[in-house]
Amino acid sequence: MSKQKHVSIRCDSDILNKFYYVSKYNGRSGSGQILYMIRSVVEQFEKDNGKITNEDLKELNLTQ
């Protein structure tokens, strides 16, 4: 079974088009840009606050 999850969001079309422009400018697809941003946010959070452990995720029922 795949560990990948699907995320769906609603977004204004103007900002979404600009986002795709930025993504293409950075040499990424829209999905690739979102994954890059998510990884960057998590990395910065863990740098500032310490590693997020499985125990932390269990507290919020975020593990399978």
C-alpha cells in the first residue's frame, strides 16, 4: 500500500495561475512546487523546534 496521500485545496484562479507561473519559473510542476514548499516548512519547523517524532504524530492521531 502506498504511503502517498492526496491533498485537495480550493484556491482563487488568479493566485493559482500565478503559483503555476512561479512553479514553472523554478523548473517544477505545480505538484513538485507544493512538495518542495511542504518539505521546506517541515524542515524549518524541525530546525526551530526539534524533530517531529512518531510519538508527536500519535498525540494528534496522525499515524496509521
